[in-house]
Amino acid sequence: MARKGKLKPDQFAPKIAEGLTEGPLTPADARREFPASKPPAPSYEHMTRVFSRSEPYAVMVLESNGVPIQEPNTGRWMEDVDVIVTEEEALQIKAGYRCLKCKEPFETAFPASCAVCGYDVADRQIVDAAMELQGTRHVGPSKPLSEYMLELEARNGRHN
């Protein structure tokens, strides 16, 4: 049962009394006391460095695209990103020597599946890469497969 009335600092230990507040901060006070930090601007410097074939990581930059997405298992909301890779990595993805989903390099082209993320490389990567890669920007499944197929049919109709 809560007591009505003000808290009296002299009824608490000195260190606890120091930390007492009389209600929540106003939004202006909260912004002043806890200023929002801005994320650093994306850097592309590491994308110009020459890497050896044995280096285990992918060279990429994540850029926010402003689309809110919800993680299905936890319900957590976050902002979607586009993954920008180097020209060489984009070519490796199209040739099947790098995983489209996790960017893991492969020794042979189009293995059955990616050993790191389990993506079905042999069956899906050619179509998925055509739909999801725009130059060096991996935008993800931004349009339904049916829309991509209509676009492909229209393009083939122009060339026939």
C-alpha cells in the first residue's frame, strides 16, 4: 500500500537521499541530461583496400534505407538496411563464389548450401541475386518474385 505525500530525504540513508528525484524528468530535461548520440557517417575506406583470397570476412557497408521492419520471433522493430559490397564481391556472388545472404566466400562455385548460414546456394542464388542485387547494392527481396518474373518476361519479349 503506497503512502500519500512527499518523500522526505532525511528519512533515507545519505547516498539514497542524494539520488532521490521528485517524479520523472520532463522531456526537455531528459534530452539535456541524456543527449542522443548520432551514429557516425558510414565509411567506405575499407572497400578500397586490396584483400587476399584467404581473408575470412566480407568488405561491405550497411546503409539504412528507412524502411521499418519487425523481427518475427521477438517482435522487435528495427530499420532495414541495404548492404553495399565491392564490385569484385558482387561478381563473386553472381558467379556463385560468395554467399548472397552472409557473404561467405566459397572454394567452388554454387555449392549445394552455405556451410555458415545454410542458404540453399545451388537452387536459389542465381534467381535471388538477379532480384536482390542492384549493381553493388544488395537490397534484399524488395519485390515479389511474380513482379520480377513479369519484368523478365517483358524484357525477353523486347528481345524476341
